[in-house]
Amino acid sequence: MPSTLGLVVQRLLLPVLIGLIAAQSILLWAPHWVLPTPASPATLSNDSSASSSHGMSGPVSYADAVERAAPAVVNVFTRKRVERKRHPLFDDPFFRQFFRSTREPSARIQSSLGSGVIMSEQGHVLTNHHVISGADEIVVALRDGREATAQLLGTDPEADLALLQIDLPNLPVIPVAEQRELHIGDVVLAIGNPFGVGQTVTLGIISATGRNQLGINTYENYIQTDAAINPGNSGGALVNAYGELVGINTAIFSKSGGSEGIGFAIPNEVATRTLADLARHGQAIRGWLGIEVREATPALLQSLQLPNALTGLIVTGLYEGGPAEQAGLQIGDIMTHINDESAADARAAMNQIGALRPGDRIAIDLLRAGQSIRVEAIAGQRQSQAAG
């Protein structure tokens, strides 16, 4: 007979052996039940790096960007006295006796609103020209509740920009993006006061750059974005994901009057240059060539018996004594390059010349009677439109 100790060991080991045999059977017949092994720290690190290198990582909130930019975005309120046309009956001697106790108001106050951006501690505020055009009084309201009457330092109607100045201490100043090239697909935030509801932030991406030929202004070089821009946003800030200014919101393409995902902003390099001109001179300073051109379309080239593949700008007019005439350009010349850049687009060429300063040299490559010629002109100064 087995000993008492042997019985105890047999009773303890038998269930263990049965359990091991059952577990081995499960592993052999159903290996997919095995739980995965947790990834090691090194594996997780590599996966994270791979995701980041493919551009899949990003901030989950843009609150920091908003906090950097939003305090410097202001509401702009304007008041304009509009004279009311007096009814002729009030001046008729017969009818005047019936209106002795009634006075027709001779004027009414028209109000409008927009947005602006504080650009310096000295109180320089950029906004759109159309926001303050014709205003008798301009009031700027900050996000912190302060208000100030603004002085108009100058306007640039051809680019739809205006410079105001307010006198308040400790002004927040928006950081301006520098050395950051814009790319289609970059995240941007539009900050302004749409419909007067109060400061609002909307999110989108850069849809395109260099937009022109829209018929909005004389000089057009817009950033296009799908960030919601609505009436009242004009003059507000378009900022990148770091809270840095990349543009001044200006216009929308809309059939309904509200945002339809196509908004336009003036690039910050244009805005800051105009700010410097308006602060110093009261007007924008632009280069001028004194020339009228038409794009060399296939139909026009065919009528002039020129090769259809030719691209350029055909000189159709010269201002007497202007830089182009002094440089020797003639009507009928075909400009192919300006400062070694292709001259196929008339609007782009005007923007290129306008970006120059008076006195800058302009190298022009052209075709005349089938011969290639290079001439050099000295940029003059374009006369700005009278602010309206």
C-alpha cells in the first residue's frame, strides 16, 4: 500500500499534470487565441518616428497659436455722416406752411464694422481701406475691453489697405511670420469679428497662393484659404499654426453673402511694406514703367503674323517721357522677360514692377522685328489713387 506521503503528492501533482496537458492541447489546436506581446519601448519609439517623418503627427489644439495672436486682433467701428436729400416740397412756399411743426432730418449716421491688427507698440493698426473709407469717426476696440478713437495715417486703395494709429499703453502686438514659406495645405486660422458677434476664430488651410485677376483691386497677389471669412472679418488676421501673421483677410467669393470656402488675404510681406510706406509717406510707394501692354494670345499673334508658340507682352502704348520710352521701348515690341522672370502674364508683370522702388533698374528682354534685344529702364514712381 502506498504511504500517506505518496498519496498526498499524487493528489497534488495529478491536477497540475492534467492542466498542463489541457493547455498544450489548446496551444496546438487554437494558436490564434494567444494574446500579442506588448511592444517594447524601442518599438514604440520607432513607430512614433516613422509616423512623424511622414507628416502624420500634429497638434491636437491650436489654443497656443490663438493666444499668441488673438489679443492683437481688434474690432474696428466706423461712423459716417450721410446727408439726406431734402424733399422738394419742403422748399415750396405753398406746402411749407403744412410742415412748420415738422422738421425733416438733414443727415443720418451710418455705422459699419470690420477688424484690424495691431502691428506695433506705437499703436499702428492695419485694416482694409474699404472698412474705413469715407468714415468721419473710427473707433478701435481691443479684446481686453479697452477702446480708443483712431487716427487715419494713410490709405492704399489700390491694395485695399489702411493704417490707423491709436494711443493706448501696453498694446499687444501680433507676431509676424518671417522666413516661413507658405505651402498649399498649411493650416491657417482666421481671426476677426464676423457679423459683429465678437472675436471669432475659424480654421482652414491655404488653398492657393498668388491669386490675381479677380477684379477686386488694382494690385492683387492673394492667399486663398477655406477658413471661414465673413462680413466683419475684413482687416482681421490670417495666422499660421504658430500664431504668426501670414496675411490680412480682405475678401470672399460668395453667391450667398457668407463664407463658401473661398476667402482671400493680403500676404504679410505686402502688408508690412505698405505699413512702412503709409507710416512714413502717407501713401504706398510703387515702381512704375509707364507702359501699356497686351498679353500675346494665339489670336493676337496670328493677326500680327507671329509664331503661335511665342509668349510675352506686346507693347501697345507708352507714356510720353516715362521710364519705358526713355529706355527706348517701342510700340509693337514683345517683352519676354522682366528682370529675368517670364513676362507672359500682364497682371503678374504689373505686380512685379509695382514691388520695385523708384530708381531701381529694370532689365527687359524683348523681340523687335524678329531680333532679341535687351534694354534697361529706371523705375519711376507710380502716382497713387486718391483715397476715396
